[in-house]
Amino acid sequence: MGVPSEDAYTRFVSAGFGRDLAKRLGLPQPAVLRRYSPHQPLLTGPVLVLGFSQQADAVASALLDWDLDVRRHATPKEKLGAMVLVLDDLSHPSDLAGPVLAAGASLRDLAASGRVVTVARDAAEASDPAAAAARAGVEGMLRSLAKELRAGATGNGIILHGEVDPSSASALGALRFLLSARSAFVDGQFLSVSIPEAVLPEDWERPLAGRVAVVTGAARGIGASIARTLHRDGARVIVVDVPAAGEQLARVANELSGTALQVDITAENAGDRILEHAGQRYGRLDIVVHNAGITRDKLLANMDPVRWNSVIAVNIAAQLRMNEAFLTSELFTDRPRIVSVASTSGIAGNRGQTNYATSKAGVIGLVGATARLLEPRGGTINAVAPGFIETDMTARMPFATREVARRLNSLQQGGRPEDVAETVAFLASGGAAGITGRTVRVCGQNLVGK
Amino acid sequence: MAPSASSPSSATPSSVTPSSAVPSDTDDRTASATSAPAGPAAPRDAVIIGGNRIPFARSGGAYTKASNLDMLTAALDGLVARFGLQNERIGEVAAGAVLKHSRDFNLTREAVLGSALSAETPAYDVQQACATGLETVLGLANKIKLGQIESAIAGGVDTASDAPIAVSEGLRSALLDLGRAKTTMQKLTILSRLRPKDLAPNAPGTGEPRTGLSMGEHQALTTAQWNISRAAQDELALASHQNLAAAYDRGFFDDLVTPYRGLVRDANLRPDTSLEKLAKLKPVFGRSLEAEATMTAGNSTPLTDGAATVLLGSEAWARQHDLPILAAVIDGEAAAVDFVHGKDGLLMAPVFAVPRLLARHNLTLADLDFVEIHEAFAGTVLSTLAAWEDEEFGKERLGLDGAFGSIDRSRLNVNGSSLAAGHPFAATGGRIVASLAKMLHEKGSVQGRPARGLISVCAAGGQGVVAILEAR
């Protein structure tokens, strides 16, 4: 812990002399992001829904049901909380001009920490080349648009698979997450929705009410933050960490009225021990968050077996073994959710991290292949890939390296553990029922990788 | 107090209620409890749900700056975290410390207030030297059996690092008089009484007030009396270290210990010690005796800091809270010996308590699946075993037909004991009870009956407290 709420540079350039100086020198000007807290409004202003399909109307009416101020046409000079481009009916790239240019015309009216969300169908599933080109075009357009946004605004998209419609429950669940402040550090990303059915939360403030979650590596950092967020969203939490981290783990458990389970996840019976605890104490297990992970960085030329093997054992082999136990357990059958923490290193690679990137890319592979196994149980599995997150670990990086690393994204700042936790909590909730086998980046649209 | 094995049932708590064996629940667990050997029938079971302790530190080590209150609070908080007891009102918490500051007059209640438990949890302090921890378990278990409370936390803590230091009697009496003095003249007169020697502080010792001998010197007398060899003591110490290290390695303590202040395992544990290393240590006790001095720092417990807690409850309470049930507290017995006149060794009271307790339940040493004899010194354990194996002692002192019996060493302190873990006086009872309860639960049943374990703890003042636990 002990991570400042904003880094010193962001504070300096956010007001007064610092802001003027940064502007004159053309220095990055990261914004203070609007982050989620219960009872805050979903958006800071009206939402403009663009698109000409029937589904665009259906989405607009669904947004009205959430008590949002919905516009179908822009009112000049009116500050917008968000824009939603419903593009499910594209048949040719030329179809994009209308809605995209309309969005462009309103971009200057987008409020700080505003949202742009596209909803389009999967290019690979298009029946003809023109439709595929149009659908793929949306991705290029959105990723570029996201890089043009300022003041903490983000641009993200939803990709619909199969028969999923923009106004289906699962697409709306994803849309709500992208509109909300929960997705503050998610930028330039696409959520793939492939299952239309979803049981959306009755209470959006406590979407995990009645659920029992286990979080590994929960004694500190991102894991502790995930546990806090799941608890805030209504879940009862079992926090897991190695016995050596027990003191901090107990503190987290007591803060969250949860239970602490000291277990080394690389132990042969770790999954069984978690299930035994969950069964004894809660009679069920609904959410598993594989967060525990280690780094043992070395250039491959200098890599020794201990460093390589320990990273593989903790970061990927342990998850594989534990999942086998969960997937055969009667306790884990009510719309179960698994969320794994991957890393952008696993996507883009990182010098000195062949072992770590192997394990994290492995997580992405694991998630993709496990989705099918969870389907019969009505469950999902996904990964979250954090980019540069301000933690004790990154606080130990050399100053210059850290300064560069945290500016290398569209939001020009590092994320917070809570940002990762919010996405994990979303993927664990009913709102994400349509998403499975996917990896969601929480990186502020980091320049590296996809 | 002359030990006697006669009329074992006269001093039992069964007089409290008619022994009509009322099963509180109808499930098979109660049935197995009632089929236990004859003994005082408790109105209902008191069960051990689990425990938590902090790793024990050598005095002057990791917990040098930690007070008894800090450590007991940490042990409680770890227990709360393990069992999800945040804001829970526990029936009663009892704990204590042997070395205690006067400011800690309400140590346990203060620890409760500083913990994540409900502030409405009552608490009291107990002090019975090294038997404090076990006595809190027995006292609270009795309250649960009687239906006075549904849940309880027993425990103990001690610090030799943050021990109270008292002023001399001369200074203390002068300061008290000074407070009562009215005139300047009176005050000056009082101050003039003081001499430089009065300003020297009194550090606490482990010496017996009536003999002036330290505990080690007392044990040296007993060790010599029973002809316990240096080699036998070193072997016992080695086994303690090896057993404790193996238990840690297989994760046995994962749900019994919560790290504290950076300490993850007991600091006294030496997994790599050997008979050769132990043999090199110089004797520290009994050097003025005629017999060979055999007690070293290796086969004696060091001064230790630490805290331990045990969660107890009625079966119904445990089930209502979806908590595990590891074992039941069957019965306990206290004994004391006249060490002042040299009739028995200072730490030999359990030698008398155990036969009395087992007789009450128609049990022999052979009926025990695990035996936990607190290793104050290796010599204490070995003298105890020797006395039990001695025919003459059995006849003359225990009032038996012959020797009381012997203990299968493979059942003795199988996960290590105080020689390896260390011995923060009042915390030792909680350490043993929680570990034994887990061992019994893992063992389950033996020949169709629940696994059974014995705990024996010797204490200063020539006292001893022993108890029987049974698997659930």
C-alpha cells in the first residue's frame, strides 16, 4: 500500500503554474481520472446514441431505463457524458462516415473522463468482404480516436459475436461497465460478447451480493485491492496467500469481514484446501480470482532453472492444477466465474521477462481453452492484463524508467490497483455473463502490444 | 500436598450436575462422545475449533519491541481472520501472562478491545505460571460444558524481552511514603532514607521464591536424581527440532500460525542441528552438583516471546457458525508437589496429575494415541517418563501395583515441542492444545474409538496441569 492517490507529476500539471508550464513546454498533461464510488451517477452528463439501426433505438431506450439523459442528436455546446455508436448494421466501410463524423463533431463537447463506446459485430464472422472491412474498420477508428481523447476520456468498443444483439442483456452489461467510472483505466480496448443471456444485477451497487469469492495473492497490492472491491460489491471473500504473508493477509481479512486462508498455491492440494475451506465456511464457491504471481527477472542468456521454474510454477502451473479441482467441484456450479490476472508483458513481451511473459501469455491461453469447460456450468473464465500499475513493485523501479513507463499510454499515467480490481469485479459479475475466454487489458491504452 | 491415587472421582467436577449423560444433539458425534471410557459425564461437549499463534521469537529477537498486549492482540486478530469472527461477541476470552506489567492488570480485555472482535466480548486474566494457557482452556471448556457460554477463546502470552522491571523494596516504600508525606521536612526525612543500592532495579527472574534456585537448577536436581544422561537429553532435543521442522515443511502450521513482525517460523527452530552440535554445548545448569552436569542451552528451553490462542465452543455454536470441530476437551487435572522440602522435583507435579486423570477415565498410557509433554527441559520429560516406568515409584508414590507405564516414543511430541519452538510461558498451553486438536482430528478414529491425546504441562511453584483431548 502507501501508493499516493495520484503521482506527483500528475498533481503538479493538474493545476496552476504546473498546468501552464506543461502546456507551454508541450509536456504530457495526465488528467485526474474519475473513478468509481458507490452512489455516484453512472455518467456526468447526457449520453449521445449514434447509429441508424433498430438496435440503436433499443440501446437508447435501455439507457433511458438506467435513468440516463439520452440524446439521439447532438445539441451544440452541451457537455456530453458519453457517446455510444451502435454500428451493428454495417455492410460497407462507407456506412461508417455518418455516425463516425457525427461523433467527431461532438468530440469537443465530451466532458472530462467522458466515454466513447462503439458497438459492432465481429469482422471474422462477416459474410462478405465489404461487411468484414467495415467491422474491422471500427476497431482501427476507435483505437485512433481513443488516442485523440483528452482529460481522462476513454474510447472502447464492444464486439458482438454470433447472434448477440447490442440491446441484449449481456451486451448491455458490458456497455454499462465501459460507460461507468469502473473502467477508468480501460482505454482503446474491445470487449467480446459471445453469449446473449445474462442475469443483470438487481442492485448495480452490489452486483456480487450473495456470492462467495476467493482471491489468491490477496495480502497486498492488486490482490488486496481485488478483495476489497469484491467485498464492496457485495461478495463474501476468502483471502489466500502464502503462509509467510499471513500477517498482512489477516489484516485484509479482518478489514473485509472475510476469512484468511494461508496456503501455498503451488502445493499439490491447494485447490482442495480452498474448496474445503469454502465448503466448510460458506457452503459454496462462486468466484475464483487467480491473482497470485511472482517475477524473477533475468535476461534469457542469464536465466537459471530456479528463476524460470518458480515463475512457471506459481503463475501458471498452479492455476492449471487448481482449476482442475474447481471444475470438478459441486460447490462451484452456480454461474461460476474464474478471473485470472495476466499482464501486458504476456501480450507484448518484455526484455528480461521471458519467464514471466511465458507464464502470463500462458494464462491468456489457459483462459481461452478453459471457457469451453465452464460452459456446461453456465460459467465464464476471463483474464485481466494490467499495464503499468502503481504498486509497491513498480515503486521500486528506477525513477527514470518508472517515469517513462507510466506515461507510455493514452492516459499518460499509471493505473491504480483499484483499476485492475474494478475490471476483475466486473468480469466476476452478472453483467459480464456474455464474455468468456477473453483477456481484457487495463492499461490506459498502453503503446505496447495490441 | 501428598499425591494420592485413591478415590479418583472425589475431586471431579461431576458433583456440579447429576451425571445423566444428556446428549445435546442427536447426531453420531454425540454418540461417540458418550461411548468414551467411563469418567465424569459432562452435560455437553466443549469442542476445539482451531487455534492461532504467532511464531515464537527468542528473547531479544524479532519481538523485542512488542509488548504482551501487542502480541496477544496479534494472536487474537489472526484467529479472528482465520475463522471470520470479526465483530463477533464471544462468550468469554481468558488469557494471561506470567511476566506481567502492573499496567496490564486487564491484559486480556485490553487485547480484546484492540482486536477485531466485538468490543462487547468479556475477558479475564488467568495466571498459573507455565500452566496458564492450559488452565484457560480447561476453565473455559468447563463453562461451555455447563452451558454458561457458547463460545470462548483461551490463550496466553509472554515476553522476556519486554519484561517488567521493578524498583527495589527500599525505593518503592520510600516513594509510597513520600506520597503520604505532608510537610517538606517529612519529605526530606523520607528521601534521606534512600541509599544508592535502593536505586538498582529488580529484573524479573525465574527463580523460585522459596528456594532461591532457578528453574534450571531445580530441574538439574531432578535430572540427576533420575540419572538422565546427557545423550538422552540431546536426543530428545534433536527429535523436537526435527519433528517441528518437518511439521512446518509439510504445511502443518499453515492454519495454526500467523506470522508477526516479519517472523514466519519459530526463531528457535534449528532444522539443521545434530547430535554432534548439541554435544558440543557446555552445561549451564547443575554445575555445582556432584553428578555430571548434563543440561545445556540445547536441551533446555530459551527465554522466548510469543502468544497463542485457542477457539472453543459448544458443538451447536460451532455448527451454527459453519466452523470446523477438531477435538473435544474431555477432562483436566491439576497437581502440586512439595519441592520446597525436596520431596519431589519442582517440575514433577504432572507425574502425579496424569495417573489421577487417567484413572478417572479408566485409561492407561497405552490408550493414548498422542502424548504432548511440555519440554521445559529435556530432563523434565525424561524424568517424568522415568518416574512412570519406575516400579518402586509407582508403588510408593503413586499407590499403584507397580510402575505406571511407559510411553511409545513414536507418540510423544510428534510435531516438536518447546525445546524447538521455544516457550513463552503462558503461550505454551495454547500452542499445544491447538496443535494436538488438529493432530487428533487428522487421525480421526483408532480401533473404532476417537483418537485420544494427553497434554502435560509443568509449572513453577511445583505445579502441573494435564488434560485429555479426543478427536471429533
